[in-house]
Amino acid sequence: MAKHCETFDHTADVGLRAEADSLAELLEALAEGLADVLCDRSRVAPARSRTVAVRAEDVEALAVDLLSEVLLAFEMDRFLVGRVTVTSATATAAEAELAGEPHDPARHELRTEVKAVTYHQLQIAPRGRGWIGRVILDL
Amino acid sequence: MAKGFEGTVEQVDGNRWRIPRASWPAMRVDGLIYSSEALISEVLSGGAPAQVANVATLPGIVGASLAMPDIHWGYGFCIGGVAATDVDSGGVVSPGGVGYDINCGVRLLRTDLDAADVRRRIEPLISQLFDDMPVGVGVGGPFTFDRKEMRRLLGEGVGYLVSRGLADAADREATESGGCLNGADPRAVSDQACRRGASQCGSLGAGNHFIEVQEVADVYDAAVAEAFGLAAGAVTVMIHSGSRGLGHQVCGDYLKVLRSAPGEYGFDLPDRQLVCAPVESPPGRQYLSAMRAAANFAWCNRQLLANQVRASLSRFFGLSAESLGLRQVYDVAHNIAKIERHEVSGRPRRLCVHRKGATRAFAPGHRELPDRYRKTGQPVLIPGDMGTASYVLVGTETAMRETFGSACHGAGRVLSRKAAIRSAQGRRIDKELASRGIVARARGRTGLAEEQPDAYKDIEAVVACVAAAGLARKVARMRPLGVIKG
């Protein structure tokens, strides 16, 4: 099992590009990639976890909704995500555990303000025996 | 990732480039890019012209899909994009044509302070502002509004702050639309959006948002500058911020609501980020009601930021805001959709004008302008990069005829944030700015690198193009003295 996520350039914003063996792992990689844009994940302890469930009409909208949960956890509750475990994923529904801890300004330097997860050039698709994904964030 | 534009682009004149409607069957109108010989090759090498063509496919679009000279690649619409749809002929509203930061905009304050004097004290002044102002990622403001207060703020905009003694009539008059869009419905704003924004009204945020202390370096039109309260050698303060988390969430909520709309209304869209619904449809009306509430929030945000700037300057100089001559020149939105009346093919039409990284630039005599600017035309505030200059222009009849009364909103990015950080490696941007006499303070480690002057187009070339195309006239040029960022 392998998953990988990296950022790429977009003029005013930043993109996430990921590949993984399964849809669940792809969603994990992208969600963790977003968490890393907000704050260095290696400094966020998985002290607490919260379960999120999303439903959407297709797999791309599903990815936007799941990643938005990571953003909302911070924006509404100051909860930084360090690790994401997608416990189930189909093309239209996913459940995930977001493990992390409340933002502590002494330990967690925030990197960038993320306004939203966009639909622009959004791609979540099977490729070969795995999955690839591309999401652009509005900063 | 952006490829150069492969469609047809025809040069119309020195400041206009057309993407003909005939070049792609899905286009309903031409694309028209305002640019110059100096700027166009960089524009055509990126992804923005394809976005201008995509926007030309929106149902009900009239005139042309327009892009201002600060055009750059966005998501859905390009930044610098202007599109008007005919409300009474099925025209659509698209949240992507406004963007996530609803009513991101600029406010300019003028003072009687002498720039030469302030330059000598700019370092401690910027430190004071940096200490006093809530800036940075996720940093909230000193104001909190409970549910009931938030409903009034969203519904009434700056008028609500006037009732609380947090704004006065002069502030309100010097704000686009009087700081309140009619038809805002707080009930259309989700609880999540309200929670994201509850503690953020009166905070700057991060990214490209800033507060800049400037010197009026050049005056091009003395009479108009005087009417705007601007004099050469005086100090101004520019504030750039938007609707914070509340607006971001409103946009996200309605993109979700509208995900199914293209299928429902039979629209075939080239980019999901362009989802839209007829203005006169339940989801279209609902989005506009929520967007207007978020716009009102943004005007209140900039009002509360301006109040804190006034208090900070008063503390620093030991003088009241009144004694400092600290007054608002104007406040403009640059991410917004508004219902306006414009002539199309000689007939007055009710249009939904999307401005995505574009500024309203109404001509003299327009009935929507406040009395004090009715004769001059609307002040058009154009922030440049933090190392060069910002401009005040004034709206023209040409803009009314060609661009639904719109002009550019800034310099426009050329480097991505990552590329800007790469190019800043091994450099101290704050020191480079200091060598130009500009004091810069930022909360985040990468903020100054991302926003360094090289990350932007040349503001002089952008404004020269706007002026040469006749979309707005130059009134004054301001040089930065110091800036604070998130």
C-alpha cells in the first residue's frame, strides 16, 4: 500500500497532486496534504480524533467535501489535523477519522490561510491499478 | 500546469485583444482582454485567456467576456474578469464569478500628515500598527457579535455599525453602495459560515491582505485629487481585506448547492468552478441574498479595521483622528456580483455584473455615486505591489460603454506563491524593501516572500494600459512608506 501527495504551482493559489493504491488512500493523501499546507503535520500530535462522514453526487465532489472538513475543523474549532484515516470510501460516500489536536500557537506555526477547496481543474480518477487526484486550493 | 492559450487571439488596438466568438462554438460572446504590448505575451503564455473563453459560454452573457490588464489565472473565472448577464433573459449568476473572498476590497484613508515627517518615524509607526492590528492566519479581531447582532450586521452592513457608534455618516457615504447591498438575507447564510466569521469581523487575515502607509507622490489631476482629499506630500493609509471565513464559507456552501444546477437547467459548462443558476431562480436568488450578506460583512470588516487604524495612529501621534485629518476617501469592492442598469446595444438592461478581481469605476454623474463624487466620478483604488506604488484613478464614460463601468483591481500576480518563495530563497525581502525606504512587517515566515514585488506585474504598465484604454483616468500615485501583512 502506498500513497503520495505533493504540491504544485498555480498562479495565485496552490495545488495538491496525489496518487495512491486505493480511493481511500488517495483521499487520505489529499486530506493530509491540505493539513500540511495549514501547518507542518509532523508537529501535530494525533491526541484526539473526530469522525466525519460525507456524501456527494460523484467522487470529485466527495473529495472537495472531505477536504473541506479538514479546513472547517481548523476554521471553526481551531482543531489541527495531523493524520487522516479514511475508514470507508465509495464514489459517493466516505467516512474518515481526523486525528490531531487543538492549535497551540507556541508549538504550531501556521503556514498559510486556506480560503477554500476549489472545483477548478479538479480530478479524482482511477489510473492503472491505483488512483490519481488533483485539487486546487484557494489561498 | 497552465499551457499557453491555443485559441485565436486578434489584436484590436494597442490596448485590446479579442478572442472571437467564432473560434469556439460554445462561446456566446467574444472575449475581450485589455492588455498592452508590454503585458500581452505573459498573459497569453498562461491559463487565463482560456478562462476568458470559458466565461463567454455562460448563459445570458452580454457584451463580451472581459478581462482587465491585471488578468491572471484564477479558478473558474480569471482574476481581473468582468462578465455581465441579462437578468431578464435568463442570465445566470455564478459564485465562481465572485470568488471565495466575497467583497474583498480596498479602503483608502487620507490624512493631513506630512510624509517627510512620517518617513523619519516610519519604523516605530509600523511597529505600533503591527502590534495594534489583528493580522495573520486565523487571527480574530477584538469584536465579537452574538447571533442577533450578526444578523443585523449581515442585513444592514455599515448602517448597523453607525447605529452602534462604530461608523459615521461620512464613512458610510464614502463606501461603495453605502456599505450595504439591499436584498441581503442573513437567513441564507449557514451557521457554519456565521461561526467561521463570528470573531473575524475587524481582522485583516493573511495572504495578499495588507495595511499600507503611503505618501502621495504624484498628482495628475489636481482638481479631482482635491475633491478626493488627496494632496502631494500627504500620508494615506490603504487597507486591503475581505469577508474572512464567513465569505469563504458562503461561496463554498453555494457552490455545493449549485453542483446539481447545470444538469437541472440544461447548462453545459466547461469548468465545474463555473456552476451557476439563473438570477431569477430559487437557487440564484438565494445565493445572491447570501452573497450580499457576506458583502455587508466585508464592508463592516474594513470599517472595523479602519477604526483600529485610526485609534493606532491617534495613539502614536498623540492627536485625535480629527486633528490628524484622518478621513475616508473611498472603499471599493473587487469581488462581487451586483444588479446594475447598463445599456446593451442601445437598450437599457438589468444586468448581473460579476467583478472577479475588478473594480467598479462609475463615470461622473452616475446616480449611484454619493453627492461628493457625483461631479468627479468614482474614486478607483488600485493597490500595486508593496515595493512600487498604488494608484487612485477616477471612472469614465468609456468604462460605462465598454466594461459595464469596471477597471482593474491591482497589479495582478505573475509568480505563483511557491515560485515567489523559491525566488526569495537566500534573500531578505524585508531588507530589500528597507533599502528602498519601505518598512515591512509580516506575521508569517513566508508572507513577505510570497508577496514580494517581483511576484506581481508592473503596476505602472497595468495602470498605463487602463488609462490608455480610457477605462479610468489617473488622479494620484502613492508610494509605500511601510506595510504590515498577515
